[in-house]
Amino acid sequence: MPLNLRIRYHKTIAIIFIASLLINILAMKSTYSQQSCPKVQTSIQIIDETGGRQISGTSSVASLQESPFKNYVTTLSKHVSAKIDDGAQCHGDLKSSPEVKLFFVYRRLVKTAPIVAPFNLEERTQSNGTRHLDSPWVKLTFSRSPMLVVRAVFLWNERQFLLDQALMSGIRASPTNPLLPIDEPIFEQFVQDYIDSVLLAPSPEAVSASQISKRLPPDIFWLFSNAFQSTRGPFSGMVADARNSAVGQAASGYTDLTKALIDQFFASETTEIRYESVLDLKDLFTLDQYRIKKLR
């Protein structure tokens, strides 16, 4: 064999050998990583405060009826899991399996029965380097030492849907305490007050929106004002239709807003992140994605 051919032959063999060696090293590294990476353990709980219903386990999502709420739970649980997978893979400081607890709390507008044990939204994991996000939509706690722990409480709050829309429509309201379900008798009083003051007013001049708005919570005033205005049927039924329409139309924006908060939290190293109003999110989220123009 000519010398140049022998040189080429040996070079080819060397290249094949090196390539094979690299492939084997990468395969061994991948296998080692899979064996040494702690597996993320995700716990999901769904709590219906008013209904007194609590479902646990990853199968809890599948057990939900098809609804905007189920889509919300499915979307956000996958979104958080993806963030954890991206940020916690094979860090050398992880000595045990990461612990991820996701709570989805369904809080209704009207309370028809006592809430025996309201879910504790404020529970926090405390350790060195712990970070927190506090907002009306999601509360997040992240800790890496001595083990990676993520606790997220997602609040599907029908009153929050309405308050957000009220604020975006221009209704003024100062930050309030947590928006809790309204007792049914009190809600019926609100309905009757609106009927007497607005729908049964003797003349348009007698209607004082500013007066009735001072007597009603801002979220309830927005709901009543945007419901079909008529006395031809029970106004409470029109209010129920308006509530269903508001939640249905805003559900996608509510979910996307929460995803934006999650993204910001995991991208930031800030120890404490806090939001009180949807208007505080103008620089983080496009509010038009969430704003309802008109109830259907």
C-alpha cells in the first residue's frame, strides 16, 4: 500500500476511535447524571374551601370536570414543574430529592355553608436563602438549603376575578384584606340594595352610582353594573350569569397573569416580591390580555 494511503488509513482509524471514545464518555456521563440527579417529587392538592372538598395526588387533576379551573390547574402545574426541572437538575448541593408542593384553592364568590377550616395561605418555609412571592393570585416559597423545597399556593378566587376587572375599568379601591366568600344572606342584601337603588329608581336622575358604589364592595358593584339591567326576571339570576361569564372570559388571562408571576419569581434572586393590585403588574403583564371589554 502506498505511503500516503497508509497515512490516510491510520488517520481514519484514529478519528473513528476518538469519535467512539467521545460517544462512550458522553453516554456514561448521561447515565451517571440520570442516576445521580435527585428525582423531583411533586405533590398536588386541590381544595374547594366552600364545598369542603379536598383531593390529593397527581391523579387529582384528571378527576376534575372539564372546566376553566381544570385548565388552570393543568397549565400551572406543568409550568411550575418545567421551571423546577430547568433550575434544579443535578446541582451538586442537592443532597436529597427536591420537594415540590402545589396547592390549588378554589374560593367561591358566595358562601352557602360555613367554611370549617379555611386553607392556610400564609404558611412559609424558613431557612437560609429562602425567597418569597406574595400576591393575590399565587404565593410562592423557594428554598434550597438543606434541601430544595418549593411551595406554591394558587388561588382561584372568584372575587379576585371581579376585583381585577373593577380596577382595570377605573373603579377606585384601596388594597383590601383577603377577598373571602360573602355569606349568602349578605349577598342577597347587596342584590336587593342594587335593585332598589338602581333598577327601581323612579328616574335616571335618582340613580346615584357613587352612592351605591360606596355601599357595595368594588368587585360586587362591578359585577352588578355589568350584569343585564332588567327587572323582568330575578336580577339574582342575571348576576349569576354575569359571574359565570366574567370567570369564563377572564380565565385565560388569569392563568397567563399567574404564569408571568411564576416566570418573574424563578428568574429573579430577590428575596421578597410582593404585589397587591392588578394595576401593579403593568410592567410585567399586558393587562389587555385579561381585561373584559363586555360581558357576553
